[in-house]
Amino acid sequence: MSRAALLVYRHDDAESARAAARVRPLVERFGRLAGVVDANGDAASLDAAGADLIVVLGGDGTLLSTARRTVGLGVPLLGVNLGRLGFMAEFDLASLAAHGASLFGEAPLRLHELALLRASVVSPGGAARFEGLALNECAITAGPPYRMVELGLGIDGEPGPIVSGDGLIVSTPTGSTAYNVSAGGPIVAPGVGAFVITPIAAHTLSFRPIVVPETARVEIAALRVNREAGGGGTTLVLDGQVRTPLDAGERVVLSRDGRGVRFVRNPEGSFWATVVEKLHWAARPRMRTP
């Protein structure tokens, strides 16, 4: 039996709407349309009942937010890139059309599961006042007025160093090619059971990024933070999209969530080919022609 696909895109974006107008007939030709959902909606507005597949049109940001919205549904996601980089979204409109019969028909899908980070902010009294999920990374950023912050790092109950600088990133393998790599962290291949801890502009030469098992429990104590009238200051940021301010004395507790997110792989793609193509891995500087 053909697959039922739920189509997710930004209804307020003209390019996304044009792409949806092209994808919808493709879905209906080879499969069934389970519904259409606005990518800007909240989690409660997403109804994937009867869907075998969630097709997400947009950039990686749209794919990240949809992944968090749908994690409890257990339905695989298929990302169609409409943005510039499109590292996570493995299909574009041309490759989706080329593989439409197998993707929406009865052929087995090529799937892979990505790990999620669960973040909790614990108050000095021990109560968790915030909880959230991240597919790419959890980052603590110094924020205005942009003075150095101090963060105490602990792993599996063992006290570690105090990090002085502009913040700290804890990344999944998926997010290792995002904020983490920009801050000098390593690229981690999908499927590696690990998280990366990378400082942001650490005020020392001796703090290097480290890789810990995905079973690790990472705790980050906010020892000295920035605070500014009007709500600015040191902030915990999940996937660059979900934010909560941090106060001195609070702790951020990070661990792998018990659930994962399944994505449809492009039969013609590979992770390393994407690294070479999109990130220009080890590319030589281009010589200017006279």
C-alpha cells in the first residue's frame, strides 16, 4: 500500500508555498496526502494521525523545529531543502521528484535515527524550572553586556574545570557540523554514540573540545553570568531556536533523551559527500584569475 505523507511548510513564505504546490501532486501521484501543516504552528497544532511520512519543505531551521514538534509521534521525516546550505535536508525538489515512486510508494525506506539532547535548568533549590530538547546542540551564550562568564563543567558527577569565556556548546553528532564546528569543535560522523563539548572563545589555551559518550550526564553550573535590564543576558539556546535566560546559581543538566528522530536518507547521498560539497572540507584556496 502506498504511503500517506503529511506536508509541512511555512505558509507565510512564498517560496515554500510554490514548492508545496509542486510537491503535493507528486505525493498524490505516487502515494496519499495525509494533510498539510504550517511549519510555524505550535506542537499542539500538528496532527500526524494516519501519516506514514512527514515531508518538511524549507531549510535546516524548519527541519529542526519540526523534528522537536514531532518527536513523540514516531513518524520518519523527509527533509526537502529550499534554503542555502541544507545540510540536514538530504533532498531537493529535483531528487524528490526522481525518487517519488519509491519514497511515496511501497518500496522500503532508507532510514537513520538521530540522537536528541534533553536539557533541564535546575534552580538552586533543586527544582527543574525548564526542560527542552535539541537535535543539534545546547549552547550557553554570554549575552549582553558581553562580559566573560564562568561556567563550571561536570561529567557523570565528577567535577571538571571552570570555563571562562563566551560560553559553551554541547553538541550531538548531527550538530557537530553546525555551531560546534564554527567554534573549533570536531566533525563527528552520524551513528557515533557521543556528544561534543566545545568552549566558545575560552579565556585559556588549554581548554580543548572534548568528546564524551552519549550515556554521559553533563552538568554546567552558572557561576558568573551576564544580566541586563529588559531580559538580555546569559542564555541557554537549543538548536538556535528555543531560549531561556540563566541566573547565577542555576545548573544546566544535559543527557541523551530516550527517544530519537528518524530521517529518510537520500539513496544517492552520503554524509561525507555532503561534508565535501557543503562545507568544502579541506578545499584548497581558490586562485584569482587575472
